[in-house]
Amino acid sequence: MKAMESSHRFVQWITRGRVGWSINQMPVIELTTIGRRSGERRATMLTSPFHDGDLYVVVASRGGDDRHPAWFLNLESNPNVDVVIGGAPSKPMNARVATPEERARLWPVITKRYANYAGYQMKTTREIPLVLLEPRPTGPIAG
């Protein structure tokens, strides 16, 4: 997976961001989390098989591995993330795991269009989480 991400970043670099922001008609996003142990910023490239306006969904599949991806563990510790979409400037967003009701609604939509996610789920006993990325409110905190 690291090799795929490295080659993806290379394609984006060599084309100065003109290529690499879509795979199989899915937007590619760059998700930056804060390391749960290191406290350092960690960026990863992910596909978003569902989005609606400013809401983006990413799948914590790790290719059907029995362990959650590191980026998922990081956002569990700190849901404040930054997201780059289509090479635009980074946006502050909140990440949260879909509720059971949201997952029940979104999972069939995602797996119908992108069957690889259903295959990943069949490879593991863990329920693969869907993560919703939503714009983080700006301005003063209401009190």
C-alpha cells in the first residue's frame, strides 16, 4: 500500500497536480491526521467512494486486513483533520465514524458502485468502518 501511495504522489508531483485526483471515477483526497502517539502530522492519499456536497466518505478497509489503518486510529484519537480535494487548498474538517444507521444506508450504495469494498469486507471479520469527513465550523465557539 505504501508503494502505491508513493507512486500516486509521484504522478501528482510529475504532473504538477494535473493528474491523480481521481481513480475509477472516485475523488482522491489527501487526509492529514495527527499521529496518536507522535503528535506529528500524517498525510495519506485515499479514495472517497461517496460524497455529497461538502461531505466526503472514506472507507477504513486497509484492503480487507484484520487491522484498522493507522490513519483511522489517528482520527479516533483526534477527529480534527485537514483534507485536500482535487489539489485545492487544504480544508479543516471533522472526521467521525458513520453511525450504524448511516452505514446501513451508505454501505450498499458504495459496494454497488465499487464492488472491491464488498470483497474487502469478506476478507476480514472486523466491520470495516465508514468515516464521514465534514467541514469544521469556523468562527467563534458558541457559548
